[in-house]
Amino acid sequence: MNDSSNQDWLDRSLAAVWHPCTQMQHHHSTGPMALPLVPIARGEGAWLYDFDGKRYLDGISSWWTNLFGHANPRINAALKAQLESLEHVMLAGFTHQPVVELSERLAALTGGHLGHAFYASDGASATEIALKMSFHHWQNRGRPQKTRFLCLEGSYHGETVGALAVTDVALFKDAYAPLVRQAETVMCPDSRRAEPGETAADVARRAAAALEAKLEAEGEQIAALIVEPLVQGAAGMVMYDPEYLRLARQLCDRHAVHLICDEIAVGCGRTGTFFAHEQAGIKPDLLCLSKGISGGYLPLSIVLSTDAIYAAFYDEATPRGFLHSHSYTGNPLACRAALATLDIFAEDQVLTANRAQAARLQAAFASLAGHPRVRHLRQRGMILAFDVASDDPAFSRRFYRAALERQALVRPMGNTVYVMPPYILTPEEITHLAQAVAGALDAALADTD
């Protein structure tokens, strides 16, 4: 199969595969709105290789999932060993070693605060589970009026119908509005909103004041507030001060509202701590994980809950239980990949190493701050982003094509360019990524100037 060319696989894919998050016509187009479809033959480390031998540095961790490189030998070895013993068993009425060990280790990482783990396959499913848990908890606790949810402006928590209720990105949501049970948004503490003389913490306090007013007026009806801690990904890598999380935690406690931390994209060391919420010194009631938790290998998502939430479902009556399920819940292979990922974190002291990596990333991209079209160069751990002053509706696609030409996978969201690479880049690879981004920026802008 690997003897086939890019064109062979491109033609077959366009004929048979409906690609995600894509207007398929853009894959067939040759104009400025064209979006190249790149057939990938293999991956190694931070690089992806196509069937014609070209390679691309994976600057966005393959949709924010890959932490330790493609075809990582340690994760590969763990999966091969697991294949020899158990590939899958249903988790209803059965259990197995990988899911028990993973649940224990994740609980330990929260200091025991989140002592129970519920499993699914993807981030949107984790969001749905957390929302249902919160809603059902309040019903079981005799507070049936608590049925509403709050989310931040610009929030993204997945694209299934329930998750769209707490997603505030029009591109994903508007077409399905009649299907969606709408949540309510509160002010986002986006640091870019700082007025002259204000700090990012000041913006966080303003946003918290707006949340306080909402809870004072309507807290009796609100079940939970869901947030992406520190960085709102699909909104354009919106970054905000941890002060917001500290104040939100206090307000949620005061008004008996659950705090759900969606760390699907920002957990697993991405922002500098293993869990992003740690930087605020707080604990959520429910925590959603996915993407990097399996090292980018297999579909896996997890909702961690407090013992108090778990206890609300513990009853002789079956309807009071949490009856959500799907066939591959707690799949042993996916759990084994996650355990291997946690082993790498522990054995390689990844969080310490990432501080140095983040500093190298910052230095490599520092010169972009002086670019006349760059706005708000910002960074949180291993996420770096900037906005581009351009009115070109095709800017993101022009940039994407130009980056591919420079051997880098970097896919902007509108006018926001970001990198979110695997943690294992060498200094030379960081330099390559920065040079590719700078070159692609100038090329994309030159096409319209």
C-alpha cells in the first residue's frame, strides 16, 4: 500500500470519505478558498510523512492530541502487550486492570478530590456526561429547579447536541439551533479586553463580577458553570488570568452551583501544570479529560467527579443511578495507552521539562511581536498564539497552504495563528516551526497586499 502515491490516496479519499470540520468543496477547489488534503503514510516523532516522501512538522499535535510524538516506542510497546491479553470487555458488570489502575492514578493526581472516573470515547461525550451528572445530581438531591447551565462567551465544549448547548461558536452551532437546549453565556475574562491601565487579573475580576450578578439573580435555577480553564481553544486561543477561576470557584460554592472544568484540550500538561485549574489553586466538581490523555493514540475521554456527586447516585433504586453508557466505555487498549502516557510524565519529569520547552518556544517566536500585522502575541505553557490584522476571508487557508510548503502543519482558526506542538520537539525543530510560521505569515499576507 505504501507504494501508492499521494494522488492515488487523495482521489480515493475524496470519493469515499466525508472529512470532519470541512466544507468538502474546498478540498476539490483550486482557488483561494482551496484546502489541501494531505494523505499521510506514517508518523515518526513530531513529523508526519506523506506517500511521496514529503514531511510536515506536526505543529498542532494532530488536533491537540499528540503529546510525545507519533509512533512513540513506549506507548507502542504498552499497546502491543495489552493486545496479547485483552482488547475489550464491556464495563457494565465487568472490570479490568487498565481501567482500575487508570482511575486510581487520575484520582491520585487530583489529591483524591475527584475520586470516581466515568469513561467515554471523545470530548463531546465527556461534556454530555458532565452536564447530565450535574443535572441528575440536583434532581436526586431534591433540587429539581436547578436545570440551567452557564458557559463563557466564545466557549467550545463539543459538537454533539448536548455539548452545543454550552458551545458559543456560531460556526458550529447556528445550523442546529432548533435542536439545542440553549445555555446562557457570561462574560469571558479574555485578557485582550484589558482597558488602558488594566491588567489581565483586572479583566478576570470584571468577568467574575458579571458572573456574581448572574448567580445572585438566578443561582437557584443554575446547575453548573462550565469553563475551559485558562485557554478557550476554538474561540481563538483566548487566554485569561487564573484569578477568574479562583473567584468563580468561590461564587459557585456560595450559590450551590457545580463548577465543571473542561480540560479536554488544556489538561495533561498543556498549560504548564498537569491540570490547568491547578494554577488557580482550586478544585472543580467535575473534570473532563480527553485528547492528550491517551497520548494521541486512541479515542478516550473521562469525567472525574467528587465523592459527593457520586454519592447522590448511590441508591437501591435503579433510576437514581447514572445510566449513561456506550459500548466501548473504558476500553482496555485506550486505558493502557493512557497509563503509558502517565508513565512518561512521571519517568521523564515532563512538567519540569516543559517549562524549558515553553521558554524555547517563546524565544523562537519573540520576533513576531514586532511584525506590523501581528496582534496579541500570547502564550500559556505549550500553547502560543497571535492574531493577524487581515480582512482576507481566505487568510487561514492561504496560511495553511504556505505552512505546508514550508514543511509544517499549522492550521489557523480564522485570523488566529497558533502552535500547540508535541512536547518532544528538539531545539532545531522549534526553530524550524518558528521559521515556517513566520514565512507562511508573510506569504499569506503577500497574496492579498
